Amino acid sequence: MKFLDNLWLALDALRSNLMRSILTTLGIVIGIFAVIAMVSIGEGAKSEITSQIEALGSNLLTVTPGRSSTGSRIGAFGSGTSLTQNHVTLIEKCPSVALAAPEVGSSMTVSVGKASMVTNIVGTTEPYAQIRNLAVDRGVFFGGQEVDTASRVAVIGAEVAEELFPDQDPIGQSMKIGRVKFTIIGLLSSKGQSGILSNDDIVYIPITTAQRRLLGSRRGQVRAIYVTARNEKVTDLAVAEIEQALLTDLKNSEAFNVSNQADVINVVEDMTNTMTLLLACIAGISLLVGGIGIMNIMLVSVTERIREIGIRKAIGAQESEILIQFLLEAATLSLLGGIIGIVLGSTGAVFLSGVLGWKAVVSMEAILMASGISLLIGLFFGVYPARKAARLDPIVALRHE
């Protein structure tokens, strides 16, 4: 019963100074809001990126240039990349490989009449669409004949079509990439956003056309090679075969990298976990400020209620009862701030996720962690004021004006 009595006394004291109590909780509200929002958005980003990577298939492999002997990156197109189209042929000969497709590209201006935009131009071959799960909404993806003849044909993403051909069917129409005229033969289905990046802001053209007419290279250099293994069971074997084939040709194991989907997912998870932790730590500074605010207000409250404390001790209240009462006040302030922060943080995370283009993952673990942190902050920062109140001499307290 004494605990309940102390609880009611604590709530009554907070209610009697309602505006001060509300202002005191703001630091905790802001801190918990920031932690919940940042963690939820970070987890949502990780979930979204991971699901998109997994959607490409667990048997997808990516071959990229490695590092030169001087330590500099040698993967940029036209800057001495170690990979060429000849390596695509070597990879296709590996028994465990089903398909392989090279990729080159750059950001360039595309235009139709007076309308123009800067978008990603990717040069590749026919298997690329199957390897990367590109769905054609209308028209067709270019084939081997267009690649062999370096045809000026293009397959565009939904965002490019919307920007350059509003309320029109782009199939069969012309567009310019730089100063070169292309005929549009395909429109891709919308794939949406990957975080802040759009999967629809892209144009695909034959790799030979890209190399000869746009990117100025005739040596067959590529910035990446995408590969699918025959099935999930032989993915590791395919990696080993590709590495052996490239090592035999390039004579340098550092000249290339072969990664599978599991490697990519692990890297993404490590990056997003680190970023989420960093954001949560930054947001946690608000909690520290909020805790200091609670301690300051509780010290003011002790000073204002010295006579009340003296009367309670004079009629028999124990130090432990005074201590518990003030601890309950501090904990209640902090916990209420935490609850409000959780509600606002969850709502804010959903709102921000809509703006940023990925879902927010508000986990029960994050909510329980935030509730526990807010309660602990109240108890931790409330100890000193509570002990100060409990140790007051009743005679001195009664004499206080």
C-alpha cells in the first residue's frame, strides 16, 4: 500500500505542476522519437534493399574489376578496366554458368524535341534482361542481331517514358542520346525506387552501340559482367570456375572480384546496421539532454517542497518513502515522455518512409528498448534529487521559508 500511496502522491505532484511536467518530458519525447524513427527507417531500408537483391535470385553472380598494383580502382569505363567482352565468352564456357552479360554505361542527356533529362545509359546484350529480371511492358528487348549490327535502338524505363513522352506511346518513336538518334523498341515495367534511387530512370541500348557511338571505346572494355549459375546448388562451383577462368587469362587475382548475392546482402546489412547505429547514437544525445532536464526540474521541485518533506518526515515518513516518491515522479515523467515519443516516432517513421520511398520497420524490440531506456533515464537522473530530498533534516526543513 505504501508504494501505491507514494505513486498517487507522485502523480498528484506532477499534476499540480502540469505545464512544467509537460515541458520537462519534451527532451525525452524528442530523444525517443528520434531513436524510434531512425532505427525504423534504417531497418526498413535494410529490408527493402535486401528483398530487392534477393528478388534477382540467389544464383546471380557479379564480376567486377579489382584493383591495380598501385592500389587504384580500375573499374571505370575507359580508364583501363581489366574486364573485356572476351571475358564474357570465357565465363559462358564455364560448365556451371547458364547466362552471362556485360555492362557498360554512363549518365547522359536524353532528349525528345525540347524535352530533355539526364538519365543512366546502360549498354549490354540480350541475356541481360533475363539475368536482371527486367520485364518488358510494351515492345521488345533488343536481341543478338541489334547487338551484332550496333543498331541505334533503345529500351527505356517507365520514368524516362513519363518524362519524355507524357500521355504518349513511346514505342516506335525517336529520341536522342547526346547527339545520336535512337528508335525506342521497348518500354520496361515500373520497378519503383531502391531507397532514393529510381530503377525506372534508365535507358538500355546494345553494348556495341554504346561503345562505338557514345562512350568512345572500341576495345571491348566493360565495367561489370552479370552471371547466373545453372541453379542455386552450383552457385559456389560457378564462382570457383569463373575465378579460375579469369585468373588463367589475367594472371592476377586482384584484377577482378566475383561476388554472389549472399556477399552483397552481407555487405548491405553491415552498412545499414552501422548507419542505423550511428543515427541512433546521434539521436540518443537528445535522451541525455532530456535526462539532465529531468534532474534539474526534480532539484527545483525538491527545493520548492522542503516544508512538505519536513512535515512528512516529522509525522513518521521514512527516508525510503521520500526516496521512492521522488524516484516515481522522475520515472513517471520519463516513461510518459517515452510513450509519447514512441507514438510520434512510429508515425514519423511511416511518414518519412513514404517520402523516401521505402517501408519503415517498427519492431517490437525497438519499442521495448525505447520504453526501457526512458524508464532507466528517469530512475538514473532522478536518484540524486530523490536522495537529496530523503536526507533532509526534518527540523531544518520545517524552518525553511
